[in-house]
Amino acid sequence: MTPESRPPVTRATTPRAVRADARPPVPAPVADRYRSLSSWWRTRPSATRDRELAAVLAVLSFAAPLDSVGAQFGDLPVRQAGVAGVLLTLGQTLPLAVRARRPALCLTLVALCFALHQTCAHPPNIGSLGLYVALYSVGAHQERWRRLLPVPAVAAYGVFAVVLWRLDSPAGIADYAVHALALAAFWVAGAYVRARRAEEAERRRLAALAATAEERARLARELHDVVTHHVTAMVVQADAAQYLAASPDRLTEGLTAISGTGRRALTELRYLLGVLEATGESATAERAPVRGKLSDLVEQTRLSGQPVVLVEEGQEEGERVPMGIGGELAAYRVVQESLTNAVKYAAGRPTRVRVRYGHDHMDIEITTDGPDGAARAPLGSGAGGHVSGGRGLGGLRERVDMLGGRFTADAGSDGGFTVTARIPVGESA
């Protein structure tokens, strides 16, 4: 058979050979099981975990595969272990059950049993690792006399080294120095963990204080806006009702306006009280701010005797871009505070509220004429001197700035006043 007539040669790549060479990936359920087990262990009480650790280490100390694993200082000739060796091994493991609650006591008991175990030359076992765990626990959990404990610990180690030397230990000074550094490393590791834990606790405390202060400031602004506006409106309406005794119909309208203003005030105050009482999800889900309408706000001010005109421009109501709750509340508070100031400081003067709806922002302008009836500058012109305002205007400026908008309050030489605000729209606002 010539080479041209031979059938093509195919390499043996059977599925069995491929499976033999390839390493199967770690199943996802194994990783998930490990994470769930780790999470379960962290959520268990600290005292329970310590007791379980002590019990496991005590059992492993007598396991045959681990009977030669452990620390050995001094290199003394090993003797046969008896009842004393068993008791000293338990003394190095069982005190770990109180390592977090009584770390100094735990270290004292473990170190004493470890020293006796070494000087009696009992066979090493894994229970000797309890000394390292106890040293770590002192560094991580000791509260009282934390800075003074290294002094008796170093002295005790010195006595331990001298005893081993008197027992004709072949170990030299360098060996004892290396052992001391290893023991000190576990103590320092515990102290480092303790310091990091304290820093994290302090960071959380400062963050909680900052969040509390911010929430208090927000509630103070809300309370100022609610109380100032509604109480001012009720006072003005009550004063006007005194002069309507001769007209029963108008008197009834005035008293109805006072009653409606009081009910709205109670509704918003109940919301603020609910925010103070609510925690967790109920503070955000069940305690949504009261969303008032600008038209109702203008009508309420008009019933107080203030001539107010509302002009809304831009998109139709069904075409407007939805605003976030923060933007809606900011727009409502800007108009509310401006109308309150108009009623308080410019009673009876014409006031105009102009709202322009855009795709990216909402423009609001509230203009109050001066004593001579002259109109103020147009929307967004920024004419006139900048006025810092009182607590209400300062709170509005902060509220709008946090949303990424702009806020101005300008007074003119003719006695008029203009408040403008540009508030971003959209769900993120």
C-alpha cells in the first residue's frame, strides 16, 4: 500500500482522555456553602464560639495524627506522658472558653500549664497552640491594665527560660529570643486588631452623629416652614375675620379658611412627628412627605387676604417629566416660604408666582411688588442686592443647593422682593 492510498491517521482523543487531563471546576454550591457557613459562624455569640473552639482544640490534642504537632521550648528529652500530661494539656485548651470575657485569666492559666508541660518534658501536642491563641486574645480583648500586662508576661517568660536552662536545656539565648519574638507577634497582632476595631467603632459613631445632626437640621427646616407658614396664615385670617362680623357669609368663609389652614398644619406636623418616631424602613416607606399642590398653596394664601396670582408655563401636566420627592418638596417649600414672607412683610401687596416646567429643570419665581407697585426684575435676572435672609431663606438655599440647583433672594430699592429657584427634575432629583 502506497502512502497516498493509506487512510488518514486520526489521533485518539476520546472523551475519557479529555476527562482525565482536565480539572473539573469547583462547583458553585461548594463556594456558596462555604460563605453561608462563614456567615453563620460570625453571627454566633462570642461566648459560644469560644467554648466550641476550646472543645475542638482539646479533642484534637489527643488525636493520633496530631500527637506530635505543637510547640516545644528547651528541647528537653521527651518523657512518657501520664495523667499529669493529660491534665496539663486540658489546662492549655479549656481556658480558651473565656478568652474574650477574661483574657488575662485565660492567659495566666494557659501559660502556667504550658510552662509545666514543657518543664516536665511531656510529648508535644497541638494543645500547646492554646498559648498563642491566649496571647492574641489578650492583645485583642483585654480592657483593664492593658499597658501593664506585658511587664509580668516578660518577667514570667524570663523565669521560664531560666528554669529550662537549669534543667540542662540545650537551647541557647538565640533560641529563647526567637521564641519570645514569636509569642510577642501574636500579642501585637491582637493589639492591631483591637486598634482597627476601635477605629471602626469611632468612625461609625462619628457617622451616626453627623447623620443625626443632618437629620435634625432637616427637620428643623421642615418645622420652620410648616409652623411659620400656617401660623402666619391663621393669624392673618383671624385678624381679618374681626372686621367681617357685619357680613355673615364672608365671616363664614374666613372661619372656614382658618379651619382648613389648621388642618393642613396638623397633617404636616403629624408627618414630622412620625419621622421622629419611625426607624428603619418605616422611616422611608410608611412616612412619605406630604406632597402639596402649588395651586392649593396659592389659594390658601389668597384666602388670607394676599392678592396672589399663579402662572404656570411650559409642558402640559401630562407631559411633565416626573420629579423626585426631594425636588417636589423643595419646590413646594420655596413657594410656601416666599408667600409666608409676603404675608408677613408685604401684606396686601400684589404677589406673582411664576413656574416654568422644562425638560431638565423647573424655574420658580415669586415676586412681591414694592409700596409704589413697581414690578421686580424678570425671572433669573439676578438684579438687585443679594439678601441672605433669615432661617427660612437660608434653609431653602441649602435645600436647593443639595439638589444641584440655584437659589437667589433679591430685594430692590423700591421695596419689592423676588425669590428665584432652579430645581433639577427627574427621578434622581
